[in-house]
Amino acid sequence: MSTLKVHNLSVNIEDKTILNEFSLEVPAGEVHAIMGPNGSGKSTLSKALAAHPSYDVLGGTAELDGCNLIGMEPDEISRAGLFLAFQYPIEVPGVTIANFIRAAIQARMEDSKSFKAVDYYKELYQKMDDLGIDRKFTSRSLNDGFSGGEKKRCEILQMAMLDPKFCILDETDSGLDIDALRVVSAGVNSMRSAERGFLVITHYQRLLDYIVPDKVHVMWEGKIVRSGDKELATELESKGYDWIKEELAA
Amino acid sequence: MIKTNPIEVDRDKGNFHYNTDYEFDAGIGLSEDVVRYISDVKKEDSWVKDFRLKALNTFEKKKLPTHWATKDLENIDFDIIRYYLSKGQMPSRTWEEVPDDVKRTFERLGIPEQERKFLAGVEAQFDSEAAYSRMKDDLSEKGVIFVGSTEGLKEHPEIFKKWFGKVIPTSDNKFSALNSAVFSGGSFIYVPPGVKLEQPLQAYFRINAENFGQFERTLIIADEGAEITYMEGCTAPKFETSTLHSAVVELVALKGAKIQYVTVQNWSNNVFNLVTKRAMAHEESEVRWIDCNIGSRLTMKYPGVILRGRKARGEVLSIALANDGQHQDTGAKMVHAADETTSNVIAKSVSIGEGRSTYRGLVQMPGHLKHCKNNTECDALLINSDSQTDTYPAITVQGEDHSVQHEASVSKVSAEQIFYMQQRGLSEADAMSMCVNGFVNDLIREFPMEYSVELKRLIDLEMEGSVG
């Protein structure tokens, strides 16, 4: 059972406060969506939880299964079970997908266990087939020269192979055509389980037609200003964000 | 790659030293007497002794090339170096006959296993002379010669004299002159016409004594249509004072011959490694230098090919890793001297910590030639913000119908790449290693398999402690 519990998290980037005593709880088995206008702090939340070095955490806690992630190294957080699917996956020339995922799996293996290459490739190929990724991609350099859609599929492939406890999807729908969106969503949905939680960050309600959330939160100026069920996303889509800003100002 | 398995091969592998009694010792410092001593001990013909004495004179006259090269060269103290140390002149043909202390050293470095596994022949040089030299019997029956230079001069003077010093003249540079004066050891190889060696020949160069200078001299001749791969490996213990390694390697590829020369150098951080390597490529022949430089305090090495026959082909593939306190000054020279000759240079360098790598390239294509081609790619990867790289390509092309292509790039492992890889669970050091291995990977694939595995491990070890 993996619950993500963020409490009073404040985060600066270059002395500018982006998250201001942000709190959120995503119980195991649930999918929560965070929506909000540009600059509201959605991506900062995901980067800060993954301990990106450019983000300074000023205070607060972020617990995964009772373990406080704040202060841990990015790789320790990953091995503790938090996976972040990047909005803009980074290109790493020369490092092949197969070698990279293998290294990531080996990094979380106990020393006593031995890595079975045959099983690994069987699983990798199966998941690539599911996500509609050509098997030739195993020997391509990670994200190097990939189209936007290929990069996003590759993120979901890594997520599926690493079997994390909790997944954050940062604008996974951006740059996807409708077919890719379907495939990627199916990949995410197949990973939904009673043990695993998801936080889905998006601008658009469209993604939530495919990955149906249990809850929707609206973020504005570094805080959650409204929460509701999936209908909230539909409302935002038709009305835009301005009505929330107006309500807050009132 | 990521789990740090107990590693058998590493930078410290060569860092051990057994006390050794030397039967022959030319003493400390350089003089005519030292040169005469070396020549007398080897019982050389008078032409060799004269050649040496003339070279000594050239060495003394030549200045250090500090007008273009690093001033660190001035820190070499030629007066405290020992120029010749050996236990005897003739190498053993079986491991049993090798003196115990020398045998222990090479066994620890894994030489006999490698011979059993994948080599057609091995020569193991301990300080000045080969301690062991052996080649598979069927190759000697085909007329292949694989001996040390001392033995080559004695047993095969007619071939040796014909090519010796013809590719690299004594006066080429100060260090080729020094080598010509005091050379000892190295390999002499002759492959008869049409003989193609399927397995590589290997030489292993070991510096054992402190304040010692190793000056091996290698001469490889591949006769018409012959093919050979030669590999060399080098180590030395870490002494307090610096050590000098200054080799001269000459290759001759006659019509249609192919020579591939592979170097994996893993010197300790106090070695001045100043090596001159050049090949003469005749008609339709092919010479390929594959060169990997790890370790040393200063390496200066620019393997070259003189393409003097029509359709000759030269290639240099080079990897250099410069860590803290190291300067890898490497590159390539391609001198086109006949029509339709082609050359290819791919050089990759990685600078770690305060390490510095320099690429120097020379390509010459004179106007009277037709249809020559050169491709040069040099890529540098910087790991830390203190790391340094510089590139000096000199390409001179005259005439109308040549084709020249030059690409250079400098990249730095970015913080975003490392963060991305860490987010998947890799430690910072492992992420860094993967980036570096990824950067050099396409070149490492060109190495013989046994070497590429060792190389990857060496790179991982160099990366340890390089972050943060």
C-alpha cells in the first residue's frame, strides 16, 4: 500500500517561491489529477518531489509509505519507489534503451539476486509490443532523435519495466497525437492497481477521458485551490481557469 | 555495468613492484658511455653503434618542442633516469624458464592466460629487454618472424636494416632521437607475402624500476598481401618520481597488406609517455591505428600514416581519458603522397576533474595528386566544470579534386542528463559512467573483444570519485 502524503511543502527556484505550503494526499490505488494554468507550480511539484538539484525545498514533508523523501538523493527516491515520467524526456546519446533500463533494474536488485537476461528481454519485448514501440528501439540511444510521441512511449515503457510504487506523469499528453494518447493511456491504465498511486499533471481534460481520475485538483500560485471529482475537469475545460481566479479574488 | 562487481582488472592492477636484481645496468644519466655500454651489452654490429651515437648527438642538439607543446616537458630530468636495465638479452621461450620475480609480475598481470585464450604469440618486456617471447609453431613454419628488436637485429639483419629508421628518421623529434640512441626491446615482426594472421600478436611492456626510462623500438613489416593485428599493453607501478616511456614504432605495409595496431595504455600517473608512431602505406595497403590512452602524467602521441602508394588507406581511431593531473595530448597525422589515397581519423577524448585533453591533427594533400579523401571527426566530452579540452586541427589541401571533411564537437555531460538517469535509480557515478561509455562506445566496438571488456572496466574505474 503506497500512499503519497505531501504536507506544507514550500519550494524555491532561484529565490522565487513557487510552492507555498503545498499539501496533498494520494491514497494507494487512486489516481489524482492536477490541473492548472501555466506557471501555477505543477511541474515544480513533480521536480521537487524527485529532488531535482535546481529546486530548493524550504520546508515541509513528502512521505511515500511513511518514508520522507525530502533530503534524499534523486536515485534513492527512485529506488524508494517514486517514478517521474518527464514532460520533456532528456536525450542521452550513446546509452541504449535496453542497457539503460537494465542498469536501472540492476540498481534496485538485491546483491544476492542474479540478473536473468533472457527473462529481461522477454518482458521488455512484451511491454514494447503493448506500447507499440518497434523492437529495434532497444538498441537506439535513449530519447536521442525520438519524436515527441516516441519519447512519451519510452517514458511509459520505463515506468512499466521498473514497477514503481507511485507514478507522477508530468504532462504526458503534451505532444501526443490521438493514437499515441490512446496507447500511452492504455499502458498507464494497465498499471493501475490497489497498491499503486498515480499523480497525473495535465493542462487538458482530454487525457482524463482515457485515464479516468478518482480526484481532480486545481493548482494556482503554488497551492491547491479546489478539489473535486472528474466532473471538475470537464467544468474547467468549458469555462477555462478564469472563473476560479475570479472566485479566489472575490 | 552498474552493479560494482569485484573488479579484477583495474588502474591499480599494475601498481605493485617486486625487488629485482639486474645483471646489466647502464647506471644513471645519459652519456656516450651509456650508449656504448648498451650497444656492447647487446653485442651489436658497428653500424648500430654508430647509428646510436649519431642519434645521441641529434638528441642533444634538439630543443624540447615547448614552443607548441606543454612546458611540463621541462620537468623531465634526463640526468636522473636509468637508461638500460636487464637480466639478460635473450628472452625465454617457455614460462618455466622466465626468472621467478619477472614471472610473478607477468602472471599477476594475466599475460599467460591471455596467450592461452586468444593470442597467436606473446612478447613480454620487463624494463629494457623481452623476458619472454613465443609464437605458435605453425606461424614460424610459414616464415613469420616475431622477436624482440635485440634478437631481430642479430638474427635478421638484412630485413631489419632495410626498414629500420626509414619511416621515422632519428631527427624527427627530440624523443625519436633519444629512442634511437638508447633503444632496447620492442617487437620486430615480419609477415611474408600473402600470409594472413588470424589471431593477434601481443606485446606487453612493463616498467618495473624506479627512475627508469623505457625505450622500446618496434618495427613491423607486412609483405605484399600479408595481414596482421598487433596489440600492445603497458603498465608501471606508482613511484614517487617520474618515469619516462619513449617508444618509436615503425610500420611498413607493402602492396595490398593490412596492418592493424592496437594500443591499450594504462600508465600510472607519473609516467611521461612520449611516443612516435608512424606507418608507411604502399599501394592498396591499409594501416589502422587503434589507440587508447588512459593514465600517464603527460602523453604526447600522434600516430601517422604516410600514404605513399596509390589507393592506400590510413585510419586512426583514438580514445583518450584525462583525469586529474593528466594531460592527454594526442591526435593523428595523415600525409597523402599518392593518388586516390584515403584517410579517416576519429578521435574521442574525455576530460575528468582537472584533466586536460588536446587533439592535434595534421592532414596534408598536395596539389599534384588526384582524388584523395580525408574524414576527420574529433569529439570531446567534458565531465566537470574544471575539465579542459583543446583542438588543433591542421589540414592543408591543395588542388581541385580532393575531398576533405572535418567535424569537431565539444559536449559536457549535463546536469539534466544525470538527474534524468538518477530518477531511474542510477547513482550519480553510475549515470556518469554510462554517459562516458555511451560517448566512446562506437569506437570501443572497434577494439578486439577481449580489450573492449577491459577498456569498459577501466573507464568505469576512472569515473569513480569523479563526481560531486
